[in-house]
Amino acid sequence: MKLGELCEICSGGTPKRSVAEYWKDGTIPWVKIGDMSEKYVSSTEERITDAGFNNSSVKMLEPGTLLYSIFASIGAVSILKIPATTNQAIAGLKIKDDSLDRDFLYHYLKSRESISKSSGRGAAQNNINLTILRNMQVTLPSIEIQRSIVRNLEMISNQVTIAESHLMDLDALVKSRFVEIFGDFACYETKPLIKCVDCIEAGKSPKCLAFSRKMAEPGVLKLSAISSGVYCENENKALPRSVSLTIDKVVHANDILLSRKNTPELVGRSVLVKHTDGNIMFPDIIFRMHPLPPINAMYLSYLLAGPLLHSIQSLAHGSAKSMSNIPKSELAKLSIPIPALNLQNEFANFVSQVDKSRFGGMLRLLNSLSGIMHASFFSVADTD
């Protein structure tokens, strides 16, 4: 069936920013894509006033409404836990009857994210309109089968949450040790980033397939591979057999990858690649670099991902209607404090002693299993 036959679908709006009374001391939640980082949306960064609501195209959506991004980060999905409005980049989907399970539709739409993005159109950013969304095909098994699928997927999702919690605890320990070892960076010599690395290079983005690669077949990383701060190689797109890997853009262990173009909340995020299965490229919206002596790769990666993240994000250009972009020339001038090498090595040795591999490996396994299960349950999505 068409999604428009199963749901009432509407988009949001934005009260004029120039009118203070539409925003100041607002009490009505107003959802942006940045608020959709989890399955459920229970709070928002911004709120609008009654005047903003009454003098704009925003619509009040009730709890239980599915949110679907149709602009920029196409295909992001969340479920409202509160009454709220949204901006025009988000569509609200209200299920019409009980033949469709809400959580089933949530997972179904999540499984179609890459396909939805490939349907996007637009110059500054990809977008899809409500007509495309309403015409999206949904294969609808019985309600019993829908709920069975949801139970299996939620079981894996819960295990992913547990593994991520362990990783967060270990990350907090490492960050605390980072502060203990290096203290106040004001006392160290500094150099521009370009003097600390061999080069700052962008990757390559050939036309890819709408699904992830199988095993270690050729592929290209998605931005989500580094957005969380943990390198997730299973976040990728498969390369068509007619397209060859660009060898000098293949990811290797000890690469530092940094997103040069993304939403304002995620631009500038970086990771150190500790392990790779090989045969995977990084796209042109990611920078790669390797530190030069006397810079330790572990030290530099934590510096970029932590203390300097805000400075990196402040270099980004863009507006509410375009993805934020960090110019290479600006990033190259970023000031890097350089502690004594023995301090850098002490930190790197501490990190190596923190047993992250167990939970990191489990998280990769669970995410891979989740991807396989989604592909199995919703394989029809790849035939549209």
C-alpha cells in the first residue's frame, strides 16, 4: 500500500525568526532534525510562543506521531512522546487505523533511509516532497507478523543500547585521564594543524548502490560511520561492480577521519580508525589526515574530538537552509597545542590498556546483525 493510504501526512513550518514575540519565552515544543537523534523525541532545543503558532504554518502533532525528515538528512525517523510542532524539514505521519503497527512502520522507514536519500533532489541539499512520501510503497504483512518483527528488532536494539552504555563509561574514563595528564593547554607551544599532519585530504564519492556492502566487498563510508565518535565501518554504501575503488582513498588503520560537511550539530566530528576490514573508501565530505612527529595519533584524535571540537565547528560555513561546511584552508590554520611526546605517549598507553575492544567489537557485531535483520525483514524496500 501507499504510505499516504496508511497515514495522514503533513509538514511543519517556521515562525519568522525576526519576530521576537514568536520565540521569546516560548512554551510550545518545536522539533528540528537535530532533536531526532533517538527513537523517541521527548524534548526540543527550541520552543515557540502561541503567537508564533498562530501566525505560521506550523501544526500541532500529538504524541505517537512519527516524524520523518524530508530535507537535508533525508530519512531520519523518530516518534513523538510529547505534543509538538516541527519545522518544514520534517513530516508528521499519523497512522489511520490499527492495521499498521507504529513501531513496525518506524523500523520500515528506518530500513529505507538510503533509498529515500537516493530519491532526493535539490541543489544545496537533497529533499523529497510530500507527494513522493505519500506514494512510498509499504508492504504490509498481518499485524501479528508486524509485531513479531518488531520484537526481534527491539531485542537487538536493547543490546546495542547496553553496549553503547559501556562504551560511554569507558570514554568518560579516557577523557578524565586526558585532562589529568595534559591539564591547561595554555602552557604548551602551538602549531597550525597543517604543520602537524602530512596533509588534509578529502575523499571521493562515486555513485553508490542504495544498500550496504556485503562482508568486505568494495564500499564507501557514510557520514554516520564517524558521527557518533566511534568508527562504525558497517555504516556504508556498496559500490556497483562497474566502479572500482580509488586506491589512494581507501581507509587504513590509524587514519584520522573528520566530517567536513554535515548538519551544524555533527559537522567536525572525528574518529581514529583502529581497525578496518579493508576495501572501503572515505567520501569527499570527510577529511583524512595523519600526524607528523612529534604528534601521537591517539593524542591528536582525542584533542580534535574533545577539547577542540567546538573550535572546529565554529569554522563551518552554512545556514539553516544548507549543510554546514568546513573549508580546508580554515581547518589547516587550527591551533594545535603540542605537549611533550612522553606525555602524549603516556596517554596513548593508557588508552590501549582500557579494554574497549570487547564492547566495541560487540557493538559492531550487534549493528551488523541489526542491519542483516532489517534487510531480511524489509528486503522489498530495495526493489522499488
